[in-house]
Amino acid sequence: MTRTTGKTEKTEKNGTLGGNPGGSHDGSRGEDHGTDRGTSTGGKHGDRYEAVVVGGGAAGLSAALVLGRSRRRTLVVDAGEPRNAPAAHMQGYLSRDGMPPAQFLAVGREEIARYGVELVRDRAVDAVRDAAGEFDVTLAEGRTVHARHLVVATGLKDELPALPGLAERFGRDVLHCPYCHGWEVRDRAFGVLATSPLSVHQALMVTQWSKDVTFFLHEVAEAELSDDDLRRLAAAGVRVVPGRVAELLVETGRLTGVRLAGDASSGKGTQYPLEVLFVAPRAVPSTGLLRRLGAELRETPFGAYPVTDERGLTTVPGLWAAGNAAGFAEQVINAASRGYRAGAAINGELLFADLDAAVAAGGAAGM
């Protein structure tokens, strides 16, 4: 394992960062795959890569795995901030159902290392496109790396309502995704905290996992709900409670209910018992690099995301997006699929670009 050290920067190559979290690993295996035989304009000199992947989650690692197996010199820049870090387990990923997210990523890092892919613990803070249509990416530790193709797999951040204690319980008994957590908390007393009128959809969805559901309007006025919303909530047996939630009630480390804000006369708010609280955070896509590089974004109810083709290519040639940086609804298994597709497409783009360049050079030489 080689390490390029800055203040905290570490580069791993044919090994795992911090010493094999998944057990022993023969670092020599696959050492020249994509490192000695790639067709990067910089070869194996300096900080020039055929592909740089920004983001070391499921999408980024999947893209890097395909590129490494395609013998492409590839670097993954990982800030180490996965969206699902608060969750103890990830669910719904075939063959990995119930695996802790940290273990899943550790295995992924070991896998890409087998194929010569490098990983650096750092943050990409800027990127520019040069005259040749390639990319110079600046890292927080001061290093600049060059890429023929750039994959942005930086995910998104979940911004929770400013309710005391909510963030501390997120991923435990404050949840957002019934497909991620619904089975584990089935048949318990659910609450749903509205963050917008769209929260009606969440309140209706969770009734598949429990018939004991209370919808707290919080800062959403009842008048903002449509007649269809109210009819569906009633048909599903969801109780609708107007008023702002002021406090989570916790006993012996477990959520036991919520308390509404008190009225002016008594100062005391009504308490509602529950065991699980669902809330839809505000999604904040991490699209800073995409914006700087001029990628077209489209506005959605869940933030602005890049316009891409079916492979993940943005409106900027050579610039790709995958995972939650490309769409709000990407679960781990979907993100991995998007990364795989982008990696395979990039390999094809590089191959045919080099072949076309060779044909053009041969034609010019024969004139």
C-alpha cells in the first residue's frame, strides 16, 4: 500500500485504507490492471487518470469497479460522508439485505483495490474543463488531478426540520424511508411529521407497514391539503392532528411519543404516544461540481438534479453523474446500478476516442 500524505490525505492502491477492514488481502493481485496498460494521455505519470470518480458510496465504487476491471487508470475521491451512515443496516439489496452500510463500503473498497483503482480520502473542492475537454480536479488538501472523464457521485444531504432531538434519533426510531426500515418497525405506533403537503404521500405509504398511523401537520396548514388528500387519509385510517410538534418524548433511550406546542392559556400541549416517527427531510443534492462545470440542471420537488442521458452522461461531454447526485429516489441498489452503467459507458467512450485518434493520426501520416 502506498500513501501520499498531506495533513490527512491517504491514497490506497491495491489494498484497503486503514488496514484491511474485511481481513487480509494480497495487495499485489491486479497491480498492473488498468495502471500499466491504460491509454490515459498522461500514462502512469503524475496525477493523470483516465477517470476520476468523486464520491465513494455505492454509485462511485460501482463505477470505479467496472473501470478498474476494464483496465482504466482510475481514482476515487472519497470524503467519507455516506448518506446512509445513520442507519445500522441497509435493506432491500439482494444478497446484502441487512448488511451494515460501513461494511458494505469496506468490501467495495477492497474490491476496487484488486483492479488497481486508487482511493484517496479527500474532498473535491473545484473542477475546471480544459481546452481539450478534459478535467482538472482540485482536492481540499491541495492536490490537483487530471481526468479524461469525471464521474460525480457525491450524493445528497438530508436536512431535517429544526425540532430538538430529531437529528439525534434519525436512523433509529426517526425514519424517512419505509422501504428501508418499514419491515423492522412493522405494526408499531407510527407518527408522520409533515414537512410539506407532499408528506401526505408518506403518511399514506407507511400504512402498508402499520395500521396505527398519526399524521402530525406540524407547520403545514390543514387548508393546504386537498379534498382528495383528506379522503385518502380517512380511507387509510390515518389520524390527522393539526398543530406544531414541539418536543419528542424519549424514555430509557426509546421514542415514546411527541408533545404538541401548548396553547396561550395553559402553556401545555397534548401528548401523543408513538414508537416510530417518519419524516421527509429536505433533500439537498451535492451538485456543486456539476454547476461549476456548466451541467444543465432540472428543478424537481426534491431539488435540482442534472439532466443526463440513460447512461448518466450530463450535458457536458465527459462529465457523468450517478447515484443520489443524479436523482432523489436512488436507493443503494439503484445507485450501484447507475454507477455500473456509467463506468461501462466511459470505458466505451475512451476506447472509441482513442481508436478514432489513431485512425486520424494514421490518415494524416499517409498524406
